[in-house]
Amino acid sequence: MGSDRVWRSMIALALAALAGCSEPRAQSFVKTAAPVFAIAHVRVIDGTGDPARDDQTVVVRDGRIAATGSAATVKIPGGATVIDGRGRTVLPGLVAMHEHLFYGLNQVLYESAAAFARLYLAGGVTTIRTAGAADLYEDLRIKRAIDEGRLPGPKIQVTSPYFGEMNPASVAAQVASYADRGATSFKAYTTMRAPELKALIDAAHARGLRVTGHLCAVGFRDAAAMGIDNLEHGLIVDTEFYHAKEPDVCPDQGQFMGELRWTDPATDRGVHQLIQELVRQGVAVTSTLPVFESMTGDPDVYDPRMPAVLTPRLRRIYDRTLPDESDHSSHGWAKPMSTLLSHEMQFERMFVAADGRLLAGTDPTGWGGIVAGFADQRELELLVEAGFTPETAIRIATSNGADFLNETDHIGTIEAGRQADLVLVRGNPAVTISDVRNIETVFKDGVGYDSEALIAASAGTVGEYNFRIFLRWPYNVIVLALIALRTRRILRWWQRKRATRSAAAGTPAHPAAIPAQIPHQG
């Protein structure tokens, strides 16, 4: 009976420890929560692509933008909290369209939902689309916690887990299952062939939802003809330009990309035809320049803030993988990727010039060179390096995403009536785009969060073990069974050892069992 009590106590303690896992609460990062406030004498980049406007005032009431315009004409309401915007710039919260709540390092995915949520918000990202879930349950849990105000993070549009090669007849049922659980878009992945891709598009569209894809077995123009809504990464992954491409087969990436590096987007007729077809079909393309830049082997491009947010075990892996500073070509793919990155930038300029809808994202996977938030700021810098003006780069990363999500009435621009999703930075990104790194406050629905505090709280947390998974079916049953088996074995071992010691000492193992007739010896 005693062993049973110990066994039950140990299980209770284990479950209590698991249940006690906690993440920092959203309220602990709030620095501005006034119902009415104004950012006065600030520079405004409004997300429409128009030039920056100096000496403006933005008034926020109850989480929405009440007024915006020249500081000389916009009246600040009596009793409003006033934030001095001199020397600062306000821009819309970023709408990031290829994000994840996991971190990819050397082909291994590490759950990082809570940490990434903080880092996205700290980086000025107020809305994300996950563009592929490794753990749909965890993504939805984090979304609920953020929506309920328990955890800090952006608004999240959750994308399904990855769809690959499968029976086309089973696609519709899978779409229904994910949609019923809360997915608002679906992700086609590299091995998905034409029949199941068409089934995915049809099933999603029947529910009024959208499909995006990182494709390989199917080329971009074929996917556009099927009605796909969005294509990820751009020209750099479009296998239709490979001379040995076979239908519904994903070719070797090294061979494909090795050949693509010799394609000049400016002069290649096929690239021009691709752009025309994507624009005609209304297919959006998501730019994810940071993940490809991280593969160029140049150590100068890696964000110095990034290693500090990794757990110590991941930091060790990261440090071992980081390219040698004395050799920018220490990885075999470095030189080809540098060329491909340049081609991708050129393709994106051409696509936008043809009136294509370019979205901004990061894809924090690859070998592990980028993480949430920091990479979203880098995406803006790379868009400017690609030839876009800072205002256009910000439009791509804000109102373009809002438009694709059908959220233009709520987010993406700084206009009266929009939700007050704003980023206040020191400096002038219209002149120096890297000033987007100098974030003072990120406002989401009018609540201002301390960017530096969010980053500090994320130190050493990317890739933490997620013990909550053991509280879910079927993990909880497996854990309880293992605890039960291990505890019984330990108790039996302890009882045998105690009995052996007692026998060696010449005394019974259980004093309560001593026969009453044996007298006590004084």
C-alpha cells in the first residue's frame, strides 16, 4: 500500500511540474496602454508606398487610429497621453507572410512557438501567416493564448501542416479536418504532384480558403493554371526551368539550382512569360530573401543579436555550423546561392514592375541562420538592396500582405479607422532602411509593447523543450505509463536492497512484523 501511495505521489508531482510550465505574460511587456494617445511630431511612412511625411501626428482611440495628418492641423484630444515623435518614424505593423512557429537548424525542426511569438512582435511584426505547421495543435494553442491576451505575440493566421505526395481522394477530407480545427490556409510542399495539388486547391476554394505552395514536382505555371493563390520563394525554386524536369517529379535541388544560376531573368523569355502568367492569374509571390542570403556563406550577413536567443544546446550547433569568417565559401553552396539570390532579387523587381503582388516573409528554416523578427527586419533591408525604395519595401511588407489576407479595412496602412498596429522607431527608414531595427515600441490594437524587453525575455529560449506536449493525448498516456513502470521498478529495487541490507545485519526488514513472544533486550 505504501508503494502505491509513493507511486501516485510521484505521478502527481510529475504532472504538476508539467502543468506548471509557464511563459511570460503579455501584460509584463506593456509600456503604453492609454485608451487615448497621440504620437506627435513624428515622421509617417503609411504603408501605401507614398513618400514619408514629416511632422505628423497620429491619434489613437480605443485601439484604432482616430486621426492622422499634419501636426499643425490634427487636434490632440484633451486628456490624451502624448508621445513625443521628434526624431522618430512610425510605420504600420509588418504583415509577414511566410513565417513559422518553429526554428529549423540543420534539417531539424525545434518547436519555438512562444519564443518566436515574442520575437515577431519585438521585430515589429503584428500579423503573421505561418505558411506551414510542424505542430498544428501548438500553433493553435499559441494563437488562442495571444488572442486571449495571455501571451505576447502577433495576430496569427494559421496554415495547415504540409501537404505532399498522397492519395488525391483523401485530400478533401484532410482539408476539412484542418479547416475545422482552425487552419485558414493550406500549404502544398515539394513532393505534391499535379492531381493532389488540384484536389487541394479545389477543396480549399470550396471553403473560401487559400492555398500557397513551396513547389518542386509541379512548376509555377502549371500551378497557376490550376488556380493556386500564392507561390513561395519565387524563381529560385521554380523547377520548370530545369532542362531534365519530368512531370510530377521533384528533381535534385543541387542539379536544378546549379543550372538555374546561369539563367538571366532579364533576358530569358521563359521568365518573362512566367511573370505575365502569374500576373494574369492573380497569383501572389512571397519574397523570402533572408533564408537564401543565410546560405551564401558570408558571415557578415548574420544578425549579431540572433545567437543570444538560442538555447545553449542549439547555440553550440549553430556555432559549429556558422561559416568560417576567413573563408566566405566554406560551404559548397555558397557561391551558387549568391548568384541565385541576385537572380531572385531581379525577378522580384520585374514581377512588381509588371504589377504582380509581392508579399514579404522570411522562412526561418534553412541551416539555421535566421530567426523570427530579426529576419523580418532583414527582409526589408534586402528588398531595398534589391532595388525597391524604402517606402515600397514597407508597402510590400505591410499593405500587400493585408490585401492578400483580405484585411485591408483593418491593418496594413496608417489611416483613420484602421487598427492601431504601429511600429515606432528611432531614425528615418526612408533614408536608412536599417533604422527599422531601432524599435522603441510596437503597438498592436493600440497597446504598446516594449521591444527590448521582449527580446531580453527571449534570451536562451528558442528551441526549449516543450513539456506541454506530454499533457496531450496520446503523449500523456505514454508518459503516465512510463512513469508507472519506472516507479514500480525503482520501488521494487529499493525494497530488495533494503531487505538484503536487513538480512545482512541480522534484523527483519519490517520491525512491525517482529513476533510478540521475543522479549525486548535492554
